[in-house]
Amino acid sequence: MSVSAPSSCRVAVIGAGAAGLFASIFAARKARGVVALDGAKTIGAKILVAGGGRCNVTHDVVDELQYAGSTRPAIRNVLRRFDVPQTVAFFASRGVALKREETGKLFPVTDEARTVLDALTGALREAGGLLVHPWRVASVRRVDEGFIIERDHARDGGSPATLTASKVILATGGMALPRTGSDGAGYAIARSLGHATTPLIVPALAPLVVEKGHWITSLSGLTLPTSLEVRLSSGKRVARYENSTLLTHFGLSGPAALDISRHLTHARTTDSGASLVVQWLPGSTRESVDAALLASPRAGVARTLTTLDLPERLARALCEACAIDPGATCASLHRTPRLALVDAVTQTRLPVTGDRGFTFAEATAGGVPLSEVDLATMESRVCPGLHLCGEILDVDGRVGGYNFQWAWSSGWIAGTSA
């Protein structure tokens, strides 16, 4: 839309990802002189790769219970200002119809993320906003008349430049998927303007890595429903997710593993003994699994586990992990190995060594606390004229379009208010 920036503007939006584009659109619909700045040569990279290239725009039901980070009442206040029906209506007005899949996720009927990005950039253009890139921001200074924004020309290959703005919307994102431009630079800008950031800023929605050579790595490619729990060394459960899990050559991926990853990381910061426990048959109990083995004395052990809907490869692996012959009859099992197998099925404690980091994470846990923002306007409580939205704030959602909905909701508030 533009490769050069004016010397001054009314509202400068730093970051043209989902939240930044949305904020820019609604700011431009209310006032002239809105400029969106982004350091990327190609805009919307994270939108284009989301949902396997289809872009999971939102979820059919969104509430504060699907998020972590700042307090749930604060998150609820933001989500209610621009909700799912309003999101659906916006995209419909841009010619993008959304379809609901069985999981509750909403995707464009085209199954093309490009449809979503084009709708956003088209809406900004029609509103009279200016999209300038690559124009990477090096610093933002508060002055009496507003803000002075300096270009990081050494990084983006452009010419030295500054831009003055009456208002600034900071929508730089977090640190997830750095190849798309999310490198955490926004945190330094926020801190330079008086904001704090959470002590922990870590990957969220990240695949989990287990000890090299662990037996589950031999089951790479197997997908099944599981229940995953984070337990402290005391045995207390602090998080639980039941959903599909993908076993990989390095450990675990899939919705359940991604959802629980940030909780395991946080738990281990205060309790080094915190662990991940897998229930391979969600809904079953130690008693029900033990009863199934006892009720089939002539059947093979692994065969009996498959009748409980456990995949054969996993059933055999669990037997071998307990030093049990998968083909042995259930009647041949003594009590101690039988109960060890029952425990393996219902509560395998996996030796998770960490996650795959920001390079593979889909979101960031941590950032600027919502307590430092006026939730009615997303304006900073410590720097008048500065608004914040999107992933730079201490809010991260589950897999399923929740993080995009946070971008739309917080972006709309910031844009209309600024």
C-alpha cells in the first residue's frame, strides 16, 4: 500500500500483524492520518501460516476460561467488547464467510489464509489508512506533543527516518515464530515508555521434548486422544487438558500437548519436580483398566488393551516398557506387573526435558500486564497516548482460534479509542 512513511501522523500503529491491522482499520475508520508500520518485507506472515495455511480466525465459543496470563476478569472485559458474532460480521462484511468445524474452530470457507489477510489489508486501504513496510521501529520517545518514532534503518535496509505521532498503538506481538518477525522488540519499547513486563516470557503452544531415546519416540506419527496433566512434586494437579495428542520423534505435539506446555514451564520455575502425566485412555480409571485385564484371563495382554481402544502399537509399547510380553495371557500376569501396567496406561509420567522453543511455539506466555492498561480503551496507565493490543500483553489462549480472537478484541478497542 505504501513503501514510504509521512513525517507525521495522527495515529502510528507499530506492528501490522492481526492485532495491528485490526487496530489500524478501526482507527482509520474514525480519523484520518493513521499509519501502520511493520519491519517485515512480507506482511501477515503469521496469519498466512496459521491453521496449516487456512487461518483459524476464531472459535464458536470464546470466554476467559480459555486463556492464561493476566486475571480472567480483565480478559473477560476485553473479550466482551468485541465478541465472536462481531468478528464473524466483520469478515462477512469483507466478503469472507466463515465455517464451523466439528472442533468449534471457525475457518474461512475458502480454506485459504490469504483470504483473511486480503480482507484486512483491503479494509485498511478503503478506510484511508497507510501501511508502510519494511519500516522497522528502533525506538519510541514520548514528547510534549506526542511521540517521536525512529526507524531502525540498519536492520530493514531503508533510509534514516523519524515519524512524529499524536498517538501510538503498540501491536508488535510477542516472540513466537520469530521467522515471521516476532522477535520481542516490542517489550523493549514498552519498557522504555515506563511499562513493566512479566518476570517470565516463555513459549506457549509449543511442542514438548522428552528424553532422547524414550520409548514414545518410536511411536512417531501416532495420534490419539489423551488427557495430560501437570503435577507438582507434592502430587497436586495444576493443569489438565484432554484432547488429541501426536507422538513424534522428539516427544509430543497436537492440541493437548500445545495447550499444556506453558503450564509445565511455569510450574517448573517454582517446583523442579513438576512433571507431565499422560492418561492414555481418557475417562478410564485404574480400577476399570485392572478389571478389564482380570476379566480376560485367556486373552493376550496387548490384545486386551486394544479392546479398550488403545492403539496396538501403543499397547505393545506400554507392555514392553513394563517388561511384560505383549503376547502373554492376562492370567499369566502376577499382581505387581499387572498393576504396573495399569499405572502405565492411566498415569505415565513422561521425562519431558523442555519444549521446542519460540521457533516452533504458536504464542507467547507473558508480556505487559493488563493491570497497566485501561481496559476500556487499551490505553497505557503509565504513558498517556500509548495504547497496547494483541500478543504483547500478558494474555495467551489455547489452540483453536482464541489468540486471534484476543487480537481482534483488543485491537478493536485500541483502534477505536486511539
